[in-house]
Amino acid sequence: MYTPWPHNSDKYALRSQLVDLIGDYIFFAPSHEVADIHSKVSPVYMYEFAHRPKNASRFPEWMGVAHGDNVVFDFGIPLLPGLPFVETDKNVSMFTMEMYAKFAWSAGLEASGVTWKKYNSSERAYLRVGPNPKMAASFNPRRMAFWNDYHPKLTQLKLETAVVNGASGIVTMGTFLRIAFIIITVAIFWLDLR
């Protein structure tokens, strides 16, 4: 799923795909699964914070927008004087705070000409917050389907294992995949991919 064909030997392409794999597994797929469940009984609004500040990011550019990058924008930090934020950052912060305020007050979910639409399990609409905020649908549908539909079925698969001394046992693919995921994650920290 995440092999960067045909560039499967390019360490930067591999690193990028590994970042997507971990982000999808830990954040995106679970968020979409929960949103699907909740949207059946209650209004759900989803957004993706897709803005990387030009001069104020604490992470290397290859990481894109990192988990938690939205926090300074949520609280208007780019609006404070003397910080390395540019006008675009200030606009994103103003938009974000306005949408949060309108969401909290239920005074209509529209700012800067963009209406924040409800999420549902068929359209999967979400607000993409950035310099030009807009509504989008179906965030990486193939990857979300992999984690939320295919992967759970795959983890239930049972494998018979044989040990050198002749002992055998049944291991679920889920256990095997968890171990493999841990090994891969640890390997990332040991490899120098700069």
C-alpha cells in the first residue's frame, strides 16, 4: 500500500510514505472511523489543518504539517507582534478562530465565503484549512479503506507457526502486524535518512 512505486529505492520517497503510513494508522484512519460512527447519530464536522507556516515551523520541511501545528493558529499566536509569522499565517489564524467561534456559538458555520458542511459516511466532507480554505471530500479514500476495512479483516487471519524444536501455535496476523509495526517504527529512529 505504501511502497512508492516505481521509486521504491529512493530513501526520501520511502521516508515520505512511512510518514503517511504512521499518520494514517495513528491519526487519520481512527478519526474517520469514529466520524463515520458518530455521524449516524449526531452532527459531525471534520477539518484538516493543512497550513505550514513559512518561517515559524519547528520541524523540517519534508515533514509537512505536523501533529499539533494548528495549536498556535487556534489561539491567535500569529497575531502577536514580534513573532516570525507572515500575513498568510495571520489570515489562517483569523479564519480558524472565526470558525471555532461560530461552531461553539452555533451562529452558522461560514467564514471567508466557505461553509463548513457536516460530515457523513457517504460524502465524508471535511474543511481543508489553509491559505485558501475550502471544503473537500473523501480524504485519501484508498488509504482510509485500507486501515478501516481491509486491515481489520487481515488482522483476524490466523497463521500456524512452527518453531525449530517442533512446537507450533496459532498467531493472528494482527499480532504479527503489531510486532512488524513496532520494528519498523524503531528502525526509523535508528536510520539516518537526511
